[in-house]
Amino acid sequence: MNDFPDSTVFSAADHAHMTRALRLAENGRCTTTPNPRVGCVIAREGAIVGEGWHRRAGEPHAEILALAAAGEAARGATAYVTLEPCAHFGRTPPCADALMAAGLSRVVAAMEDPNPKVAGRGLEKLRMAGIEVDCGLLAEEARELNIGFISRMTRHRPWLRLKIAATLDGKTALKNGVSQWITGTEARADGHRWRARACAILTGIGTIKADDPQLTVRDCPCERQPLRILLDSRLEVSPSARMLQGAPALIVTAIARDDARARPFVESGHHVLSLPAPDGRIDLPALMRELAMRELNEIHVEAGATLNGALLAADYVDELLLYLAPMLVGDAARGMFHVPALTALDAATRFEIREYMKVGEDLRIVARPVQ
């Protein structure tokens, strides 16, 4: 895949229109799953004549909505789209065909589509039709917008974001288990906005036993509740757990699905997935593959130190969403990760801080492992 097929120098107008297309795509941040977030702007002689963004799977793509808004003004115009137009029949017809039929003279794409069903075919189809095609404008911004979709298509596993609320000395709960609330109301509401963009919220049985969370989006507008996933190797969860109320959840266990312990959950409409590892725990690599097969792009993890440590050790933590509260609670309190003690700093897992900002009285840090 090559996002930079030529040495195109993009104009200020190109940048402005693609920036607008990216902002439009942001509107679908919480709704498009499993599809990518895409925006499109159609401009003619410097003026925008049509624009659109993809809302949800099965509904018109961004290009189709922009073409409908532009009408006849699309003929001879330029389309700016944040992801290569599709060239295959999926839930909707190919967008490349619609752009060709509209008589566009130029198409600018931020990046190629990593989906093997597309992967450059849409751009090539447009070129073969005599349309000028440029690719690579604001590509990094486009990748960030669809980082989960890209992960699923290229790595065959979702993008896993680990959320932790902790004190300045790195503690997530007191020794007696009390953790509500370490962070303030603003930070908790901000965390719900991150939940809303995820395809699923994942936790472990330890967190269910300690806190009995709902794992729903409540503190911000949300059209679609993410799937709730519980990792519970011995199926110890109570059917009355709050995360099992309402919409069906996915319970991942090492117990066979036809085991008597699974029957109450299956009969309640929940999905029980058996993925045993040789050591009696859950097979994490198999889980990542399964989540990708279920078309989940971004996984938001809110778990305890044991599961956090297991995911970190397996190299599945793609991003750390850390809220630090301005307090100290002492050494006896619970930490963020259960990991083996190191004897050398060279063996430490190092992160690159991508963003930091104050949210209410707390500090939010977004970091990713150094590759």
C-alpha cells in the first residue's frame, strides 16, 4: 500500500478542504462501527458545493451524500475524501463508480483503504476513467481517525485502549478495595466520551467482584451503547451483575460453553465464548482474533491490575488513557499493573506521551508504547 504514489504538492485550498472533510468524518466517531469514519467535500473553483459524512453501516457513504448535495455542480469538480473511495459492493454500491458517473475531474484521498477488498483498487479505477487522482494529503490525521479500523485490517486485531484512573503515586484503589471516586466528575465524564467511541468495553471478573460496574455510556450523548465484554476464566460472575443487565454481553471464559455453569447466561441471551488456554486461563491471542472477526475496531479496557498486567505482558496494550488525581494514598494501596519485578531499567516497557491536559482537577495523559 502506498499513500504517496507521486510527488504532488498540495495547495492551501487542498489542505483547507481536506481539513473540512476530516472534521466532517469526526461526526461519525461514535456511530460508524464497524465501518471507518469518512468525510467528503466536493469543491468547484475554490468553493464547497457539497459535503457529507458516513453515519453508520448500511447507510450512504460520505461520497454519496456529498454528491447528492452537490448535484450537477459536481461535474468538473474535485472531491476530497478522507479514505480511498470503495470499489466493491458491500452493504452499499461502490463509491468510485458514483464519483465517475458524476463527472468529477479530480479526487484527492487522504489515504488508501487498508481493507484488502479495496487497497488501491478504488483509486486505480478512478485513474483508469481519466480522473486525476492524488493521495496522501493529511494522511497521518486520517490514520488517527480510523486507527482501530486500520488495526483490524492490517494486524487482524482491534486497537486496544487501556483506561486507568489513579493517584499521583500510581494507585487505583485503597488496600480495602475502595476506589470510588479517585478522579473528579469532569474526568469521569471525559472517560465516558472515550467509552462512547469504542466498539466494546472490556473488563475482568476481578473488577466485577470489586466494583460491580455497569460499563455503559451515561455521562455524554450516545446513540449506540458499546458491546460489554467480560473475561471470566472460571465463570464466577453472578447473573445479577450490573454489566449483565440490559443488552446481551459477551462472556469469555475457559469453561466449555455446554458446561452447566454457562447455561443461565446463555438462556438469558448473553453470548458465552469458550477460549481456554493450556494453563486454564483465557487464550488472549485467540480472543484478539475473535474480536477482529466480530468486526470490533476499538476496545476500551477498564480492568484491574491483574488483567492490565496480562494485556501489557502479551503486548496488546496499544494506548494508555491515564487519569491522574492530585492525591497520594501510600504504598499499601493497589497499583495499576501486576507485572514481574524488573532487575534492570532496560527491560521496562516505555511509553511515548502523545497528549496531556488538565480535565477538571485531574490530569489526563494519552500514551503509546514505544515501538
